[in-house]
Amino acid sequence: MASLRRSHLLPAVAGLSALIAGPAMAASQPVSAYDLSPLPVTTGTVAHYLPTPGGDIDGLILTDGTEILCSHELGLAVASLVKPGEKISARGLHGRELPIVRAYEIEDQRGRAVEDAETISARLPVTTSGPDIVVDGTVRAPLYSLHGRLVGAVMQDYSVIHLAPAEATRLAAWLKPGQTLHAVGNGSTSALGTAIDAREIGPAMGQTVHVAPAAAPVAGPFPGSAAYDEIPGGSVHP
């Protein structure tokens, strides 16, 4: 992979989302200060992007269910590099038990690659606003964060429901494959897919509970406390 022509992401300063490509630029732009070659490589076919409520992507889900997770900056380049149905190779860290890969480099089937030149960390949540979006259907897979935390669900149609980690942990039984879900929240719908920060979620319409949006701090009692789990009518036990 080192011999292939690469596209290098500039650091996330100066309002970056630019992708620089070509042999001449590759010679002048530094790659990551770290040697990525010892990292294992995962190959597979892209099923869909993992969109964010802000309208971009934070990774890919493969046809075998593996989630290829990347930094926000790397995600900016992935949509222009690969499309659903194409094969990729992702170099990064495998999850110990979860079907996830923290990707530092993604290469398409034509040998083009993008990498985190600065091994950038995860993005901060972006507050979204606008008309409510309803996501309704069956869970395909739990959604994980870059750090392996449960943060929502990927639906059968590849719509993505984002939750705050504390809320996702509390409602984990609802986020398992095969469960039906109805969720409402702000987000985005585009060619990259549909994603929301859920505000209401439950197994069906009329059976939802209120949740703190993933992009907002949790108000009230500290997450995980007994008071936090209490809602009118009793605790939530999905």
C-alpha cells in the first residue's frame, strides 16, 4: 500500500475539508508521523455510509456488518473515494470483541487511499436543528463510536439513529438486531443517507420515551444515577 499513490488529508486547521491528490503533491505533503504499515488490514465490500446528523459521514458499514469507523476529517474524504457496492481495504485497529475497525487509512479498489495525516481524534458533536425526521423500522446493527461505545443503531434501510452514550447504554435492549424502533429527532437526509439525533425513541409510535440528544449535554441528574433513570410512570426497562 505504501507504493500506491495516496491522497493526504490536511490537518483540521484553516477550516479544512480539502483533499490533496497526485504524485507531485504527495512528495511535498507530509504523511502521518506514525508508521501505519504494522496495523492489520480489513477488506470487504461497502454496504453503506454511516452518516451523521450534521450531514457528513463518520465511517462505513461493510456487507458483513463490520463498522469501519474513522475521524471526522477522514470521513470528509471517504464519500468521494468509495461508494456502496465497492470493495475497500481499511488499515487500523480491530475491536477486541465488537465488529469495529478504527481506520487510519482507507484504500479503494483502484488503489487510491486516504489517511489521517495527523491521526486525528473523534469529532465533537455538532448541534443540529430543523424539521423533525422520523426513522421507523427494524434494527440492522448497533452503532458504535470511534472509541467502541454504544451510541445508537443502524436500521435495515441504513438510516442511523444517534444517541448519547448514557442513553444508548440505558436503552441497549432496544438497539439489538431485529428490534423494531421508532425515533424522532433533528438530523439530515441526503445522498449519503439519513441520520438523526434522537429526541424520542421506542419500539413503536406511541411507545416512545424522551431522551437527551447526542449533541447536547444531559440535563438534570448525573447519567447512571437512579434519579436519571426515572421517568413518569417508572423506570425504563426496554
